[in-house]
Amino acid sequence: MNQALSINSDFLHDLSIIAEDEGLLKRVARYVKKLAKEHRADPTLMSEEEFFAKIERAEREIAEGKGITFTNKNEVHAWLNSL
């Protein structure tokens, strides 16, 4: 069994136990809402499609000479500090 199926199976089993206790079920529901809100609020999250499109754009920009190059770590640090 792959890992995702195992996690789903364990989760559903645990959830069936929790569903029998209203107090626990309310706590889980609040926590799930909190996790969903955090997930939506994270601007760094992107789909696989968005990720690869971003890489393709960067590769095109590099091919067009729009990339930034560094010859040593001091240049990298100076550039990062300038941001």
C-alpha cells in the first residue's frame, strides 16, 4: 500500500473514533478550519502547473540574457542585502 493510502486509511479510522465524541469532533473541526485558512493565506503555495510555468519563464529570461550572474558569494550576499 502506498504511503498516501496508508495515511488516508489511518486518518479515516481515527476520524471514525473521534466522530463518536462531540467535543473531540468540534476540536478537530476548529483545527481543520485553521489549517485550511493557513493554507489559503500562504502566498508561496502554488500548483505543480504554476511551479513549472514559473521555471519555464525563468529559463526563457536566462536565454534572453535577463538573468543575474554572480562570480562569488560576496556578490550574492551584496545582491541579497540590496533587496
